Amino acid sequence: MRAVVLREKGGPEVLQIENVPDPTIGAEEVLIEVVSTAVNRADTLQRMGLYPGPDSEYEIPGLEYSGRVVAVGERVTTRQIGDEVMGIVAGGAYAEFVATHERTTLPVPSSVSVADAGAIPEVFITAWDALVVQGGLASGRTALVHAGASGVGTAAIQIAKALGAKIIVTASSGKVAACTALGADLAIDYTQDDFVDGVNEFTNGVGVDVVLDVIGGDYFVRNIACLRTQGSIIQVGVIDPSPVTFSLLHLLPKRATVTGTVLRARPLEEKILTAQRFGREILPRFDDGSLRPVIDSRMPLDQIADAHRRMGDNANIGKIVIDVA
């Protein structure tokens, strides 16, 4: 099969396509012919050597896929050849085939083409898990989400609105309007305005219930200032790894919770539980019109380096989809 193989770490130019053996499947696994995948920030960090992927003979990036089942293991009971599925993997999705446990797969919603479904799994599961499962976001509550025009941000806006919650996002000047159009109750241009002031004004000084942050750095202290009493900060990524110094006197009075989380490193059973719960609670929202993948652009696998450059330039609004099949 054709796959993007990392032989060295560096800029987008190190993303080279090679012919490698097809993956083999275990008794409870399925083999999926990948129709599409998508670029995630973690992929760019892995390419630069800042986010290690799973140990394997060939280091193939790619955290999500959509496609069709072409082979099943001898103990597989929930999937059959021809099923259109999507899901998250620890790596390997920048390839024509990927192998994964049957119970981590999700059916492609009937309202979404299999080619577009590659834009769903990583960002929608990440946003839902951070905001709802770990952050407790529900109807009547308020969230602050940074990078509102990113894949996770655009998913978070839709999930919050589908739940009846309010959502404030930060974005750069050229992306604020897109966030508002998608449903954000307040979109703050972080290049012009202080988001702490914006949050305090919007909430009448009460603060938000949960912050979803992918930035890090000095945003951490400012996130604390945005929290209401007993609020939560869910850190799902770190674009700025700079050390942060802050006084616990800012944190303790709010009785706040700070949680760091990733999906890739979780044990298999936890990944299965997360996928299955997402399938029950959120997947139907695509077919009722509440949710949709936001696709910025799409490129063939041969242009994977250009796709990484676009993400590196922060030019995208939503997902950069890679058409594989």
C-alpha cells in the first residue's frame, strides 16, 4: 500500500510517500480501506519530533480515518465487509489501509459522505470528551474555547449549541466572522481584544463553567481569571510550551479543576468506551442536522506536505481533509 512514512523529523518536506506492506489484523480487528483522513495539530508535532507516535516498523502519521471495511478478524461480530466506518487510531491513517479494533469504529452518519467523514472523528470526539465528559458542559452552562476556527474549535461550537449551552471563542481577525456564523455566542479577536475582559463582560463577572484550551503558555493564568467558582480548565493541546508561573492564590478561591488530556495514549478499553459513548450520545446529531463537519480544504495524499504547510500557517478554518482512495 501507499503510505506517508516518517524517516526523519523536520519540516513538511520530510513527509514522503512509500510503498509498504499492508497492515495485518488480529482476531478482533478490521482492515479498512481508507477513503479520507485529515491533518491534525498532533500530526505536525509528530513530524517535528515533538509528539512521539506508536512504536512500529514504519512510522506512519494520521490519527483519524473514514473508509470501508475490506477484511475482518475471526472473532469480529459488529462489522462486516463493505461497512462504511470512521474512527480514531494512534497512528497510521496517512495510508491506503489501516487496521483497528472493531469496537473503536463508528458508522459513518447517513447524512455525511464517507469522503467527508474523515473530518469528524478526532475533533468531534476531542471537543465532546473535553467539554462534556470531563468539563461537565450542559444546557445553561457556558464554555470558553480557544482557537475557535480550528477543527476542535468548530466542532466545539456546534456541540455546545446542540446541548443548549453558551460558547465564547477566541480567534484571529479573519476568522471571527466564521465562528459567529457557526453559532458562537461571542467571538473575541485575540489580536485586538483581551479575552479575559470579554468573558467577564459577557458573563457579568461570573465567569465560564469550562475552558477548552489548546494554546498553553500565558493563556493558563488568564484562563483561571475567566473561570467561575468550581469551573474547569481542560488542556487538550499545547501550542506554546513555555513554562508558566502563577500564584496558587488565583486558583484556590475558585476551587477550580485543571485537567490535561490526550486521546492517543489511553488504554484500548478506555478508547472503546469513549467511542461507543460518543456513538450513542453525539453521532445521531449529525443526522438531525445539529452537527456537520467543517471542511476548510481537501488535497490528495500526494500533497500532504502542502496540507501540513497550510496548517502550519494557521490558514485553515475547520479541517484540512486528505483524500486517499
